Amino acid sequence: MADPITWIAGHLINARQAVAFTGAGISTESGIPDFRSPGGVWTRYQPVYYDEFLDDHEARVRYWRMKRAGYADFAHALPNVGHRLLAQWEAAGRLKGVITQNIDGLHRDAGSRNVLELHGTQRLVECISCEHREDASRHFEISPESDEVPRCPNCRDWLKPAVVMFGQPMPEDVLQEAWRLAGEADLFLAIGSSLVVEPAASLPVEAKRCGSALVIINRDPTPLDRIADVVLRRPIGESLVTIDEEMCRILQRPATSL
């Protein structure tokens, strides 16, 4: 094989259906901690399952406290070079879209248009009964110690962040579209994901099964490294910048301005 960066750049240039799949690792470079890492929100708060949220007010209070405690990590985060490059590759027609496990909204902030948020978004809250959704910020800016659980202005049932909770299924339409993109991909870039959370972790497997080349860029080893065509264990922003520079060199174009 050629140099891995040259290999990825060449495949990205020639791909007709390149897809990016991102996890928490791409957003840590924007200052958002991986919730599963030591000291992350999930290590400090007891998880609340969706059926608990529906049935038990104390569980609702605990859940909102946890989400408010983690909101500071999101509130002022900005897209980093990795987010921006993926958006620019999509705008240039090199990337069909981004499938993400992240709830931070940074892909959309960076300018990506075709974004499938498998686990929802922390930018909105939603009613558990009706289809009402609204901006989340005013609900998160309350003290994490508050017992307040907001209610829907339409039907007066409970509001929750528009994210997929433990025990809650992913949105079926989003998941089906993600499977379609994976199945049609000829280059699948798995970026910053541990590739252990199902069913999302099976998307790279589906892409590979359907004939796609698979690239994994992640700090730590993953269970799917053995089936990947290329594995990079380097910082994500640095890796994507290097790939972009190599594409520009191959195409004899000026370097991307970021």
C-alpha cells in the first residue's frame, strides 16, 4: 500500500459515495469531553433510563440535573478544523454526508448540510407526548442543583432534551437513512468513535460488507481495526488537515483556507 495519507486522499478524490461517521473524538478537540472518560458526566451521575423518566419524577429531576451539569461543556464550544474540513468536503462534492453519534450540533455549525444525528441533539428540547420542540438553552442555563423539570407549553406534559436516552430507540427514519448511506458508500471514514455502541457501531461493518473501503481514524484501538483498509491513530484535526493537503497536492490546487 502507498503511504496511508496518500491512499486516503486518492480514494477521497475518486470516491462517488464517501461518507463520514463521527464520534466523541472529533469534538474533544473543541473542548467537549468524552462523557465516558474519567471525570465525564456519566461517571458523576447515575444514568436515567427512558422508562424511569416517564414514570418517576425523581428520575426526571436527576436527569435534568445531569444534563444541566454537562451543558457548560457544550455552551461555548465551536467547530474545530475537523468539523470544518468535513463541511468543506461535502460542499465540494467529495462527501455525501456525515453520520454522527454526537449531540453537540457542531457539524451543522461548521456548515455540513446532510447530517444524521443518531443520538439526537442537545440544542433542542422535545415533549414526550406531542411533537413540540424548542430551543434548549434557557432550560439548561438553570442551576444544576435545581429540581425544575420543564413542561410543554402546548400539552403540559414533560419536556426532555431531544437526545436518545438509555432504553429509548433511535429515531427509525434517521437510522434507516444512515444504513442506506453506509450500504451505498464506496469510502467510509469512521472518525473519533470507539465503535462499540450499537447499532451505530455496525454501520462501518455494513459499509465494508457492501464493498466500501473503510478508514478508521481514532486515538485508541477499536474492535473494527481488523477489517479496516487503513487505521490512523493520530489526532483527528491533524489527520484531516494532512489528508486535505495531500488531496490539494495531487490535484495541483491551492491548499484549503480554514
